Amino acid sequence: MKNYKKLFSIFLTTLFIVSCSKDDSIPTVEEPTGYTQYGTPFSQVPATEDMIVYEVNIRSFSANGDLQSVINRLDNIKSLGVNTIWLMPIYPVGAVNSVNSPYCVKNYKEVATEYGNLTTLRNLTTQAHQKGMTVILDWVANHTSWDNPWITTHSDWYTKNSSGQIIHPAGTNWTDVADLNFGNQEMRLAMIDAMKYWVLEANIDGFRCDYADGVPFDFWQQAITNLNTIPNRDLIFLAEGNRNDHFTAGFDMNYAWDFYAKSKAIWNGESAANLYTTNTTEYTNVPSGKHKIRFTTNHDESAWDATPMTLFNGKNGALAASVATIFMNGVPLFYTGQEVGRLNTVSFFNSTPIDWNTNPDMLLAYQNMMTFYKNSNASKKGMITTYPSNDILCFQKVYNSENVLIFVNTRNTPITFLLPTGLQNTNWNEAMTNGTYSLSTSINLSAYQYLILKN
């Protein structure tokens, strides 16, 4: 559990209030009025190191593209070992200058009718909690739609040019959204109030914060500090970004973009040993208890880049890349359709439903892999030892008396790997079958083959 965060939040809140009392220009954050706690706050929020996250693209998750369809498949999600469900934005989408992006938010306190309503969301969180899973919402803090009510009632809450016109986010081509002004303290309080609404009224367990790198550090610190003071809550915060100050602000996780990019390069011929360097570099400034979230795809990558089936050269390559990504370090992330080998790109601007009946063998491989992972402390938090090679990833993770050894062939051709001296002539069990496995002096791995061994 992450209860240590609550004590730290109280400390930070005290500092925040003291600082505010010395500077009347910074308003204190008050509890929202008119909100009630729906349901019972979830008491089994996993520690960050134990999280397995699943991102739901609601529009493509089913033919209906709604929250009820997610409820109907909660057991399927859980079968991957998932304990944290991230819902892409559930809010009404703006119509002015719109490209129908869910990240173009028309109202921060409503559920879009295309997905359902507040009752449906409440049912989802309730049933997910009953199955031992948390639910976090995608939060879009940087901008709103052009027809969000704030535009009319509080135009000073937005960034303006020298002519006094509201602008879209600078340095982007996101012309469908209007940039928010974080220099306005009243806007900040309204934003935090809206976030509290979902924690209380829908019993959600935290937020994945979109474009976190584009929002000031001190807002995230202010928001997270105050959200963590809601009674009986143990909230999760994931930043879409890679700034080191996200952790100081209170985020539990941010993105491992470098690891993703390096994985693609290695599957395209770069030395496999370079992934170890990237792993170490990404974690250099990550505080204890915090983590990078690691993935072979997410909604942006599967829409604009390609799916793992293309990026990693088919089913076997995609599975092998997942093993490296999941077991080396960090919090694993799955994205809608990844587990059944979706081949074509997955849009989030419209519905492109997943065929859940494709590649049942791939789904089974993921289920077996994650059943072992979720129950293996060495896999999640063991001390890592790496054995560099040009083509083969070979690394060992040890936690107390548990020892896990991973082999991944990053090439689409058989490779014979000479074992390091310390691994030669050792005996293991194959993790997913528990069958015995003896190593000699070398190991032959077929194209994109992976092995997960334990003793």
C-alpha cells in the first residue's frame, strides 16, 4: 500500500498553507461544496512497484464504444494480471474546430453520452474494485475545447496573444483546443475542484495526466498535494512526460519513452546491450518508490507510429519485446488490442473496434506471462544483473531467495548464445510450466524466442 503518501501530503499541505498565509496572492484550496463520497474508497490500491496498468481506448474497445462494454470485459482485463485500469478521456468532446479528439474537453464534470453517464462510470469503478482493480481517469489539464463554458465565463483563464485573442497551445498544431493560463490562480482552483469531483462522485482512484510536461511543476504539486488530503484515499498519479520534477510534484510514475525508442531500434538491428544502458539512464534520477511506466505501445504509438505487430515484426517479435519491457524494470502498461495482436493502427478519434477473437495463442502467452509476473517479487523489484550481448538480452533478477533469469532473442533468426560462466551448468524451472530446465555452456534460441526461468 502507498499510505506513506498520505503522511507526506499532510506535511506538504501544511507548508502550502503556511506559504499562502504569507502571500495573499496565492489562494488556499478549499474543499469542494456539494460533492458526496460515492461508494467506499478502495482499500487495496497496489504499491507502485506492484502495478500492472491497462489503457482502455473506450471507442475501440467494443462495437458500442461505451463504458458498459468495458464493464462486460473486466474479467478479460484482469486475466492479464491487471490491477489498474486507465480510462482514456470520458468527457464530452468539443464541437468548435473539432477533430473529435477525446483530449478536447468540453466539460470537466460530465461523462460524454457516447460513453454512458455518471451511473455507468460508478458501476464500472464499483465492479472493478470488487475484482481487485483500481480505475484512473485521463486528465487533460493543459487545454480545453473552444466551446468549453470556461471560454465564455472566464476568458482570463486562457492564454492570449498580444491582440487579446485566446490561442491554441504554443509550439503545437493542436488547433482544436484552447490553451489554459496557469498564471491564473482561480483557474487552478477550478481545475483541482473538478479533479476532486471524480474522486468523490465516481470513486475513482487517481489520474493519468495528459501532456504533463506542458503544465507547470507548481500546479501539479498544488493539485496532487491537495487531492491527497481527501480523507481515506490512496490516489495514483501517472504523468505523461519525462521531467524529473514530476516525482517531486508527487507523481508515482512517468513515461519511459527512451526505453520504447531504444527497443524499436534494437529490434531493427542495434546492439541489444544498449537497452541495459537506457534502462540505467532512465532510472538515474528516479526516487525510491517511484517508477517509469514501460510499454511497447499506447494510444499515441498505435495511432501514429504502428502497432507492436508491425514495429517488432510479428507475433513472436511483439511478445519478445513485451518480455524485455515488462521484466527489466518499471511498471508494465498494456493497451487496448495489444494482447490479441491488433495489426492495423488503432484510432482514438473514432471507432475502430478490436476483434477479440484473433490470435488466441498470443493472448494465452500474455496471460501466462503476467500470471507469473504478478506473483513474482523478483520480477517486479529484484536487483538486476545484466549480461551484455549484441543479439540476446540476458538478465537476472534476485529478490530475497527468489531468482529469475530472462533470455530474449531480439533477432528474427536462430542465435546460439554462449552463457556467462556464472550461469553455466545451472538448473532452473521454466516459470510458466514449472518444468525443469538445465543450462549447459550455451543456449540455442529460435527467432524471437524468450525464456523465463526461476529457481
